Amino acid sequence: MSKKLFVLVPIIIIAVVLISLFIPRDTQPASDTRVILEHTHKTYIAPVCFEGSNATNFIAESTLEEAHSLSYNPHNSCTEDALTAETDSLLVSLLKEMGILDTKWDNW
């Protein structure tokens, strides 16, 4: 029995890994993703969109979690697009959430 189990366990693990490569899953930006709060308009700006945002001087660096807790909306479509979820395979998405693989928001 133990010899069958010794052969069966690796086969099951390989099958699960292969299947997880074909199941799609959205990878959302982490709650600690860096954003810029635009307090005058009560919006938040993705760092990659800041130059073209025409922000006022009443800004602060913060996280996406704080922006949502303040009920701020995205400043413009650039910010919405920048913070749109990435569609990955289940395995890749889990590796990104664990920090093993980089997301597009990691270098902000």
C-alpha cells in the first residue's frame, strides 16, 4: 500500500499544478499598493498617472486601503486602468499574492 501511495501522491501533485495553469483568476492590487490622495477632489491617483493628473497641492502619499476607507474614487481613467486587475492563471495569481512573483503594482 505504501508503494502505491508513494507513486500516487506525486502524480496528484503534478496533476493539480498542471490544472492550476489553465484556471483563470484575477490578481487584484494589494491593499498596501501606493497611491496619491488628492484631498481637494477626494480622489486617488496611481503614481504612474500623476504627471498628467493636474493635481492640486493638497495631496498625500498613502495606500489603496486608506483611499477606499475614505471613500475616494479614482481620479481619472488612467488610474482606473492602472489599478485594473491582472488576469493570470490560478497558480501565477497565487504566487503573486504570496510575493514570489512581481505584480505590475510592486514598483510604485
